[in-house]
Amino acid sequence: MTLAVAIPVWNDASGLSTLLAQIGKMGCFDQLVVVDDGSDQAVALSHPELLSEQEDLQAILLRNESSKGAGQARNRALEVVTCEHLVFFDSDDLFTAEFPRLWRQLAGRVFDFCIYKHHDSRVLDRGDRGQMVLDAALWRLAGCAVGELQELSGQAVIKLAETANYPWNKIYRTNFLREQGLRFSEIPVHNDIAMHWDSFSRASVILASDRVAATHIVQSGGQRLTNRRSVDRLRVFEPLRHVADEIRTQHGNCSDLMLAFLRFSSGLIDWVRGNITEELRPDLDRKTAGFLDQVLEENVFPWLSRADPILALRLTLLMVQGEK
């Protein structure tokens, strides 16, 4: 089993250098693909610790002359990966010592992807450890909060599909992504929603590990995608519509996965509304109503009202708000 790590980077030479030094010491990667997404000053792969610690690591550096977004950068990296397995990672996050242990534990296992737990810096800043409250609760509901490596089935798949849509908390089988034609959305933000949900929709074998194998670092302010409050946020409905169509095709309108997706969508729309400028909110509300009107077609709403009446009410209120 061989493993590649793909890293998009934009104006974060310092974070990339720290991550490369860590990767050089881990000894579990066979290939490194860095995509410089049009940084003002081109990045380099000359970190001494990376080169000295793991001489057999194949390092590839690609560059976009202008920024095309993290989604496009990850898709470009996927095109050149030659390893059997792949993890997408961000230049401003870090692995933990549990990642190489997890990789050794996966030896000989056949799977489409393995999802693992992470630390969130907002939780660490409060003096605690682990994930944000909602994600931690979903892992407990899935029965995966403890117990090490396990194969998911039934409601465990549904619960973990509803977790935050991160690109870096999964180890993928490369040919699974290629055979299924899975890609990241090439839009400025929200580019990992489709990949996350399509993975859960299409995978035959999903593994989950309670090992905390990464640390997600959230910074207030700055140029991180999380902090963008612009009109780019309104493009969230492009991947949401894609996912709704995918679930409808693969699992049906009235499936457990569709229910989880609708629950996720309502929470995400609320989050977006709180993270855009006030003048954009009426447009968001209108787009929300249009999206929900399309998804909650004639036979879906009666089913939703029986399956989760509170969610049905919540979505109704979102629709009404957008139709004012």
C-alpha cells in the first residue's frame, strides 16, 4: 500500500514549511503533490528536513499562474497521483502522531475511504481536546466515538455523512475517486461539500477510526476561506443542488441519506447567513427558497413531515423567509 499527500497552498509559505517538516519526519508517505494556487511569491519544495529525512519521497510541485481555488488545486493534484491511496491536506493544518499509526493499522485493508477524528483549535483554546460539539455528538450517535478501526454500515454511515465537510479527515483509495468520477467543486468557497457527500453516497466500504489524526487550526481574521463574507458564499447552492441530485439518483428522494443531507443543509444555510454581510442576506434567503422548493418536491415534504417534523418546520420557515 502506497500513500500520497496532496496539498493546495496559497500565500502560506510559512504554514507549508511547517507541514513539510512534519511530513518529512513521519515516514508514511510515498508521494507529495503541492499545488501552488497562484501565490504572490511562488513556493518551493526545498525544506531541508523534508529532503534529508525521507530521500525516497517523490515530491511534485505544480503551480497555477493565477488563483483558481482550493477545489481546482486538489483536482489537479489528483490527476498526477500515482499512489494507491491519497489524503488531501491543507497547508495551515497539521497531522498528529496518530496518523502514521492509523496508516500502519490500515495495512492490508480494502476500503474506499477511511474517515478519522481530529482536534479543532477552537476546542483546544478552551482547554479541551477533540472536535466541535456537533461532530463529537455525531460520532457518538454513529457508535464510532471509541473502539478504534471499524467498518461502517447502516445508520453509522448516515450519521458520519452529516459531520462537517472537511477534505483532510479522510484517506481515500485513489481509484475509488477516479472510477466514480469524484471531484471537488471548482468554486471559491464551499468546494469540499460535493466530494464529502458524493464519497458517502458512492462508497461500498467505509472505515472509521477513533484516532485523532489531524489538528484543524482555525484563525479569526486573515485570508482563510472560512473568513470570507462576500457574495462568493451564495454559490453554496451549486454543490448543494449537485448533492441533492446525486442522492436522489443513487438512494432516492425519501432516503435516510437525503434526510441527513437536508438536516445538514439547514444548518449550513444558517451558518452562511451569519457569515455574510447584511446586504447579501435577502439574496441568500431567495436562493434558499428556490433550492428548497426544488428539493422538497411534491412527494418529499409529506415524507419529511413524518420522518422529522421539527426539520420540516425549520425548512418551511426558511422558505417563507425567502418568499417575503
